[in-house]
Amino acid sequence: MGEALFQERVVKIAATRNHFALLTAPDGRFLRLENGATAVGDSADDHAMWDALAGDIYRHTVTGRELKTTPRADGGLDLTLDGNALGSDGTPSDVPAPFTPDHGPEQLPSEYLKFFKDHGWVCLTCVVAPELVDELQRVACTDGYADREVDRTAAQLCQSAAVAKTAAEPVSLWLTRQYMGLDEVTLGHSPAIVVLTRDDGKRNVQGWHSDYPYHWGIPAFAAVPTPSGATVLGVQRNVCVSEFTKVRGATAFKLGSHTLERPPPKAWGRAGDHGRPGYRAEHGLPYTGPEADVIEAPAGSTILYDARTWHRAGVNRTDHKRAAMLQAMVPAYVVPKNDTGGPYKEFLQSPAYVDLNERERREVRNLMVHPFPGAFRRHALIADEELAAR
């Protein structure tokens, strides 16, 4: 395990600390200015981006029009555009509504989308609000909470509203939908925070593969058998809960490999091989050479990539645990990898659900409940535990 083994190219994403603001209505929707009129909506595209200026002014990034703000006793802001107060639906009203400035992205969503379409991946630097990152680290028991014991009595989704709020993060959701070309996008499994500890030089490590539903390089049931071309069947949405660095085990990629539409080469060490007991002792690590890439990014960054992209977990060579929140995003017409209906019902009964606003609740429901039409009504897809046991 000498340093000479790890020759992956490093793609370092640095934070600028300059972020657009999202102006959030009481129900969680965002103030938008489009075609000369204001309104609220779920979509966090360019029309929902605002620049915070001195003197309690917010300037619309696309049009340059400016909002005046007045602090309220309840902590929110009254917004005024051209002398007209804005109500809860974002339109002029005699009853002003409290809006909240929230953490937005570093770049315009359209700029991220162009890069995503051109390269098959994109990194949204520090797009998750710092307070949510801290809470995710608490759930993961990493970083400043490394001395805590992991709570195994409840699902991570039920332990903290931060998990669901991060799953409902609007900019990466908008990008995922735009890249796939449809609004009906769901989770292939419940949001999962995974932790990578220091490598001991002996245990198996993850080999190269493509993610669900392609599962190229993995001997999985019902892998996609042929290239899918312009139809994107999966986007992986990985949140860096900890800082991602090469030495700390950041994910390794072959960036651009999604265009090849085939499994990683067997010589690189596929996941199906490296999952076998004792494989590492006999064959060593999977490929760690200069044709691979490692994306280094600050905590709170979200890496989106086409699920066809060859990748593997990194090798953590530090004493600091590395956490990531994984979300396999698929079109609603793709059967989920794991049942999310049962976990969603548990989530509805948890305190974490109570802490979400209406937009976040709606997004999590859309992501985790897989509906399909029946003869007379809609149904929800859910696993059958009895049949699974049989």
C-alpha cells in the first residue's frame, strides 16, 4: 500500500464562499421572477436566484430588478417590489408574507446544467447549507462527532430532518430532472449515509462498476443489457458529508466513461470480482492509475454523475472517517433497487417529518413513493415481505 499505487488524476473543486440566495415562502416554495412577474414555485432554476446586496436589498440575478426587505418580529422578511408588498404566493398583496433567505448555489443552475450535459458529471460546491452538513455529520458520527456511537435503532431518514432536507435540495433535483429529460424522477433506494474508515490493507475494497440500474461490472439481477443512448436511466447524487480528498477515500471515477456505454475493463478489477472473499489478498487493489480521476470537494458539495460512469469507492488512508450521502436517482418508470415505501411510512411517523416544510414533504413523497395507475385508481409500489421471505 505504498503511495506509488495511487496515481489517479485529482480534479480539485474549491469553494468560493459566494452563493446565490433562495427566497423561501412559508410553504417552502421559492420566489421566482419570470416574464416580468413574481410568483412562488418548486423549481430552483435561474429565475429563483437572487443576489444579496448591502442595505437589505435582493437583486434578481437574471433581470437585475431589486427587492426591498423589511425584517419582521418573527424572523422573516417582508418583500417589496416596485412599492408593492408580496404575499405568500409571491404576487402583490395587501397581506405581506414572511420570506426567508436560504442558502443557494455558487453558480447559476443553467451553468451547472451545461457542464453536466457536456461532461456527464458536475459538482455543486457547498450547495448544502452548513447547518445541514453539521447535522448530517452528527448522524454519521464523523468529523466533529467522530466520538459518538452510531444509532442503529432507527433509520437515518428518521433520525434527523437534515437527511430528508438534503434529499429535497432543489438545485441538484432540478439538474437531475433536466439531465434525464423528465420531471418524474424517484429514488432507487432510501437516502443512505455511508462511512468509509481507515483501510487496514487487508479487507476487500469496492471494484469498478456502473451504478443502478445499469449495474455494469456487478453480477446483479436485471442489469441493463444494452446501451441506452440518449435515454438516461440513472443519475447518482452523492453528497460529500465530509470533505472529500484523495487520501481520505474520495470516490474514484473514469470521467467521461458514460459515453462508452460498456462495463469497465476486467483488468481494472470489477466490483463483481473484488466482492469475493480473499480476492484482494490474491489480486491486490483495483486499478488506481492515472487514467482514473478523483474529485476532491469540500463538505456540503453534491456530485451528480451519469450512472453509466465507471467508478469505485476510494481507499481511506487516514484516521478520519469519510461520510457520503448516496442517492440513486431513476426515472419513475424504472423499478426501484430497494423498497422505499416501507421506509417512507416509518418516516411519516417520525419527528423528522414534522420538521419539514410543505415543499420538502412533497418532494420526499414524490421521490420515495412509486405510483402506478390501476383500473380505477392509483396504487403505490411496495415490497411484499412474505413473498420475499418465500
